[in-house]
Amino acid sequence: MSIEDEVRQVEEDLARLRAENQDIRDQIRDMGATDQVEISAMISQADEQTELIAELERRRDRLRQRLEEGAN
């Protein structure tokens, strides 16, 4: 797989995770005062996804840097 393909794949993963994360947070907001255990679990899941998103963004940035270095 080329670096360009890896960047594309990471971008697709980021878009998917961001959409899923937003969906979870929207669900939490719309739930109101219901089962606090469920809400807590959903918040934890959303926070874990946020960490994964940050990790993928760092990977994407490293891949882009490699591309720029290869172009020079």
C-alpha cells in the first residue's frame, strides 16, 4: 500500500469515527435524565473514540510529512 493510499484510508477512518462520535454525543444529549449507567457508558465510548481520532490524526500527519519529504 502506498503512502497516499494509507493517507486516504486514515482520512476515511477519521470521517467515519467523527460521524459515529457525533451520533453518540447527539444520542446522549437527546436522552435527557434517563439511565445514568447507560449514559456514563456512552460517554466513555465517545471519549475513547475521541482518543482514537486524535491518534489517527497524528498518524495522518506523520504520513503527510513522509509524503512531503519524499517529494523534496
